[in-house]
Amino acid sequence: MSENVLKIDGMTVRFGGLTAVDSFSMYINKGELIGLIGPNGAGKTTVFNAITGIYKPQSGRIFFKGIDITGQSPQLINQIGIARTFQNIRLFSDMSVIENVMVGQHSYFTNGKALKFLHKHNSEYPKPSWKPWLVSAILKMPSYLKVEKAMKDKAFELLKRMGLQKYADYKASSLPYGQQRKVEIARALATNPSLLILDEPAAGMNPHESEELLETVKEIMKEFSLTILLIEHDMKFVMNLCERIYVLDYGRLISHGSPYEVQNDKKVIEAYLGDEVYA
Amino acid sequence: MKKISLKINLILTIAFLIGIYFFLSNVNILGDYWSRIVTLVAIYSIMAVSYTLVNGITGIFSLGQAGFIAIGAYTSALLTLSIQQKEMSFFIQPLIWPLNSIQIGFLPATIIGGLVAAFFAFLIGYPSLRLTGDYFAIATLAFAEIIRILIQNLYGVTNGTLGLKGINPYTNVWWAWSWLLVTVIVIGSLKYSSYGRALRAISEDPVAAKVMGIDVFRHQMMAFVISGFFAGVSGALYAHWITTLDPRPTSLGVMLTFYVLIMIVIGGLGSITGAILGAIFFAFVSQWLRIFESNITIFGFTIPGVPGMSMLILSVLFIIVMIFWRRGLMGKEELNWQKIYNFFKKVEVQNE
């Protein structure tokens, strides 16, 4: 039986009078790679923001591994296993590349609330144990230094995986655009996600770079046993990569299915190219 | 350029600390006036370093620092004042119990001053950290002003506008500089830990930090409370340095916040060494500029001294620094031996 990693039930997000996402439902099974596409302004990023807790949906429920996470804070949602990247790169630009990745691991020290949340919903998860990490961090106690070293090693490992090891000590903002996107993915991976959400990972990349990224995404998916949800405008990228595709237009789900089905759906063609009457 | 190894770094740092030690133990040679200024430099540095933790490293713009300094100053002063002195000072309204019957040592009084300030930082931070940017600045400014006005009117606790007099001048060079060392070690260690990375991440992009699993509110609160503690400590040292306290806006009010803000902006927001450099700059320059407040005679002409002139010149200097060093002297970086070495290497190359 396949397990639903993410399940959205009739989610609606409104900004004042504007309905950005209108009773949207979707599900993702474990190990799937799902695409979310749609014309500009269709509400794709809003869906992502709602899943990751940046926006609170007005109605509907979001379940992650069967646990209701609707309305939880972004940090809690991240700590229980959903990581994301941004459409407009949001690296910590004044910090070095490796520090950026290490920020992703910081929640190891402060995940008490998330563990409590998980334990409350499913007693299989371990009970949180509180340790005075802040004090040991300031006093640089061996227990802290050990974790710090492990973090650095893991961050370096992730950078190596993304082919960025030589940039480790560079300032994040000094990297070329395509590399910055990769740093963002490495940073997201550092938070130990089981669901990775990529917002236009190939935007602004040339065909060669985006092909390379496509390979990397496939590889990390296997390596870290991830489930991936992505938005992408590069149709070649989406059609090659995704097992199923959801199509949004004006905040509504207009089509859903395999790449082949979606490509031949009349509604999708209309949404992208306009109505036949006007064509 | 050559990279300085860890060993040389350590040796230089120890040598530097020993140098400071000898300087401080012989500071009396400079005379009473200058040794008091050297003490003030350390007090200002503690204020600046604790302030830069919030405004620089965490990137939340607080204007409430003077409030915490005032709380630390009053708390510690009330604890160290002798019982007779308290009876003498509080003639409008007697001091409330238990404060009127206790007198404790300087070190515990300083620590309690810091803890009380940290507690108030928590109380103030809890509602106002829900605001961001300028709104937070205004809220903290208002809270600091509320604290000042409370001090001005709670005659039974703070002696109101009459202020506190005859505080024991406990603060000497050693107390001030030892506390500075503690402050720098704690805040420096915090900055270069995982928590410090999280704080810097928050300062750059709070939304991205949240999505990376960082509880922004709790981390900002942590920085705010730690900063409040050291602000309280600096207030305690300040009280026992100046020996009289009063709640005028120019002494422990909003002006003090702006002075400390000037220090950290000159030094570079987010840099601990920068904050100390800014404090040194501010302490010395504001003393030197006092000459402009008295009459000056140049070539037989007498320029009459104008009160407040030194502040005017200081602001011009401040503007000049901001034009040439837009991110302050140090920016977000720290001054280290590598930088000093590189600097001298550069000078050498230019001279050749």
C-alpha cells in the first residue's frame, strides 16, 4: 500500500477579495515526483506557501504523513520534514555557502516543539528530550562541538553532492545564478526533509544547466529517498521528470494526470494558449 | 597574502591581552581623569556590544537599550547603597521594604541588575517582537520611555526626579574591563555558534530562516534577553562609575540609546570589534570635543563657547564617517590579526 506523504483537501487561500487558490485538492504518494504547472499567476507558489506554513489557508486541510499540519508555523512544518526552495532565490547572501547549508541544520538544537507535535499525533515518534544547547554552545562544551563538527561534515558532504565543494567558503551572493539555486537545494536537504518542494528550480538556467539539474534531482531523490513536488515552467523538464502533473489556472485545478494525459487535455491547452474561439 | 596560522593567532591574542593588562595596571600614570575615561570606554563598549547583538547580528532595530541600561543602573544602585544613605536620600517618600533594609556587594548587585534588565527585556520583547522593522523600533522606543517615566514617578522605589546620590564608586578599571571581557566572550561565542548563524540568517531573510526550521520569534527573544542582561550590567557599572543617577532624558533616556546607536553604526552593525572601536571613538571624541564648549582663543580672537557645540561637531563627524565607510568601520566583519596583517602588507606594498 502506498502511503500519502502529502494530502491537501479542498484548500482555499484568499487575499482580501482575491481568491488565489480555490478548493484545491491533491495527494502525493511516497517516492513520487509530482509537477505543479500553470500559467503565470495561477496560484502555484501560493499553494507552496500554504503547504510550508507561510500562508494560512482559509479553509481546507493539509495532511503530512497523515498528520494535520494546517495552520502550523513554517519552522514546525520544516522540522517535521518538509523543505523547500524559493522561486526568487532567498539565500543568506552575506554568509558563506557552507554557513548557508549549516543554517539548515540548526533546528537540530531547537526541534523540541516539533518532536512534541509529532509525539502527540503518533506515539511512535520519540519523546523530545531537552538539553541546554544554548549554554553548551556559548561555553563551547564538547557535546556541542561534536554536533557542530558533524554538521560541518554533513554540510560539506551535501555541497560535494551538488558539486559545489570548491565554493564552500565563498559568499553566497558571489556565486552565479545557477549555482545559487543548487546551494538552495543543498540547504533544503540539510534540514533532513522527506518531502522536498522545488519552486522553479530551473528558472534562469540555460538548457545545459537545466539538464544537469534534472539529473541531479533524479539522483538525490533516490539517494535521500525523497518525495518531490515541483513547479516548473520548462515543459521539457517537467514532462521528462514528473510522474503525475497537476495543472492550476486561476487558482483552480483544471487537470491532473500523467504528462501525456495533461499535454492532450483541452483545458490545459486553452489555459496556456487561449480559447479556440479567439485563436 | 600569507595566512596567519591558528597558533600565531593565539599567541598574538594572548600577547594582546597581556598588553591590555599592563596598560590597565599602569593606567594611573595617565592621571585620574584619563583612567576614568578608560573605565568609561569599557562601559560604553559593553553597552555597544550588547546592543550590536540585537541591532547588528539579529538585525532587529531596537531603540530600547537605554531602558535596560537604566533598569540595571537603578537596580544595582538600590542594592549597594548604604541604609543610612537611603534614609537620607528618600525624604519625599521612604523607600519601600525590602530595598530599604538591604545592602549587598557590588558583584551580586551587578548580576541582579543584569537579570532584572533581562527580565524586562523578556516582558517588552514578548509583545513587541511580533512587530517588525520600524514598528518594532517605535515600540521599543516607547517602552524605554515608559521605563524612564516610571523611574521619574515611582518615588517610593527610585526617588523620582530627586535621583539617587552617593552611590559607592565601586566601578574601577578592573571591574569594567573584566565585564567587557565576559561580554565579548559570551556574545562572540554566541555569534560564532550555530545559534549565531541562525541569528545572522534571521537578519538577512526572516522568511527563509523560518522555512529552514528556525523559530524566528524565539531566537530574536533569546538575543533580546541576552542583550538586555549585558545592558543591565553596563548600567550597573555606569551607576557606580558616575555615582549619581537621575531620570532626565539626556542621562539615562533616549539620548543614551542614540549615543550607543552612534557607536555601533560607526563601528559597523553586526561587528563586535567594530562596536568596541565605535565605543572608543565615541568616548574619546566626545571628551575632546568638550573644548568647543568653552571659550577658545585663536590668534587673539576669542570664540565664545556654545553649550551643545560638541554634539553638533560629533554629528558632522558621524556624517563624514557614514559617507566614507557606508557600512561602518568594520561592516559585518570582525577585526582580526589576518586583517591587520593584510592592512600593513598593503601599506608596505604601496610604499615600495
